[in-house]
Amino acid sequence: MVKYVVILFEVHQPYRLKTDLVRGLIRGFSGRGLKDLIFDEGLNSTVIKKVSSRCYIPTTKLLIETLKSVRGSVKINFSFSGVVLEQLMKYVPEVIELFKDLINSELAEVVVEPYYHSLTSVYEDPREFINQVNLQVGLIKELFGVVPKAFVNTEMIYNNTIASIVGDLGFKAVFTEGVERVLKGRSPNHIYSPPTTTPYLLLRNYRLSDDVAFRFTNRSWDQYPLFADKYLDWIMRSPGDLVVLAMDYETFGEHHSVESGILDFLKYLMMFMVKNGVEALTASEAVKLFKPVDVYDVPPENTISWADVEKDLSAWLGCEEQLTVFNRHKSLWGVINELDNDLIEVWRCLSTSDHYYYISSKGESSGEVHRYFLPYGSRTNAYCILNTALTILELRLLGLLNSW
């Protein structure tokens, strides 16, 4: 019977692109900063304020109150992208203060991810991936005063090479997806290790995680409505040492409204954990308490993620249009990185995985999820907008090079 849980909340919002980039391209740059020309500050401000009011503020206040009342037996983990922290600092700084309260009270551990929530971990050259991880480590130290020891890649993208890189960077724990084709009949509810490197692996139990993240308000689900005591009973009856639950933080109040009862569910889940002697651990606590039971072998050609039913890279690189813009964007890195100017920040903002996710051509249930997050009306619009942004970046780069 499982008596330990690890809970990870992913906090991320991308910089969204302007939809009238072609008009801006025709008008010319007119002395405007490139970031202001490409990204929609008004939309970004609106979205981050809306999500903060629905999720970040009420849910974090609930966590502070509940975790302090049961101090010690329930702790959580947060992964923040650098771009969401930038937006919160600019538009909703009170959210940063709430996160600081949790972290400074040692009730939450910060898990590092690439600053720009990018796909750079699958580049042949690892330098930009390492750059973005180190940028995030620096931001976490600056904002929260802690030295991160655990890592989760963008969308839990993972393979043996990524494990080796982040192990060399000093991370002791890595979150990724518990994928059945890799587990081959084994339970995800244990600590595992990569074949030849040191970080311990915490595998997300996707079935139990998705019961909350995707099915909580699904009235056609045969387990609807889901109550906290029933859910905890499922966790405790699971085989293994510990259950890893990981989901978007926006699950609580944004993806599922407050009126659905999702915040009450979260509160009572933590209280029932205490009542039933179930401890919720930080990642660092978990890898000290348990040792790996086996190897989790994921060669680069079989890279996994937590996305869609395929749990591979197809959410971002699964169709011709996605591959076209991905390769176009990637090809600029060598030149832009050497120039060492503000172009690299814009290029990095365009590396954010969301831009490629919106272009997916998938249908059925996976396609429904892609369309839920799509801000541009259609995948064709998303493709054209990203291509135009890359054209603007290339023109600015060409102008700069020609001025030398």
C-alpha cells in the first residue's frame, strides 16, 4: 500500500505572437524593438492577469493556508518557466510573493526546467539547452534564494542523453513520464535510474494524474464525480513505493473552474493525506528515501514526453509544417548566438514549445487538446504567424549583418 506521494505543478504561459505580423512587416520596423513588434503585449497581459485571478492567486493562497496547517507531512513541487515568471513579475507581482511565501516556508521545492520552455533538448548540439537551463537556475536563485536540485524538461521530454546532460549539471532528481512501452509491465510507482548516469528518475503516474487534469469535469466519465477520499484510496491501493502526480497548475481554477469544486478537491485531498498517514514529499526528499529499483532505458531515437496518447515528440514535431518551422528556427541559432545582442532573446522566445504545439495536425482526443490551447483560430494561422515572425527575425538579422 502506497504511503508516499510526490506532487509536481507545472506553471507556464508563453509569450503569444501578434496576429497581424504581415501588416507590421509591410509597415517596416519604424524603430520599434523587435520583441514589441512580434509579441502581443496586450494579450499577454490579459491572459496572465486572467489566469492569476482564476488559478495562481486563489490556489496558491489555499496551498499556503492548508500546508501551513498540516506543516511537515504534505509538501509540493513547482516547476516554473522563465517566461511565466517574467510575465508575473511585470503584470502580477503579488503572485511572485505568494510563491515566495510557500518556498521560504520550506513547503515547496522548485524544480528547474529550460527558461524558455523550449524544444532545445532535442537539438544535436546541446549548448543552447544547457544555456537555457543555466538561465533558469540563475533566475530561481535570484527570485527565491534557493539552489535547485531537481529537474524536469519541457513537457517531460526525456531520453538517456538528456539524463546525462542534466546529471553533469548537478541535478539529483529528474521527473519524466512513466511510459508503458518503456516500463514493459513494470510499475511507474518506483524510483528508476538511467542506464549510465546518476540522476534518480521520478516517473509520473499518468493515469492518476490525468484523472484530475483531464477527467475531473468530464460528466461522461464512469467515475464522475471524483471526490478526494475516493481518489486517495486509488493512490493508496496502487502497487509500489510512491505515486508521482504531475499536472499543469492551471488545472486548478483555469482548466477546471472554481465552481467545479476543483479547489475543494485539492484542499481535502491534502487533509485526507494527513488523516491517512500519506506523506507528500519534495523531489529531494523522495530520492533520499528511495533507491532505484531498475533501469529506465530511453535511447534518443525513442524520446518520450507526457504529451498526447503517443507520449513522444509528435505533439510538436509530428507533421511537415511543424518540422519546417522547427528546422528553420533552429538553423538561426549559430549566427544569432554569436552576435550576442537582443536578437537572441527574441529567438529564444520563439523556441517555446507552445508555438509548435499549436500547429499540430492531430485529430481525435489529442487534436481536441491542441485546439483547446490554440489562440489563433486555426493551425494554419498558427503556422503562418510563426513563419512571419521568423521572417521578421531573419530580416532584422540580415540588416544587422549588412551594417557591419
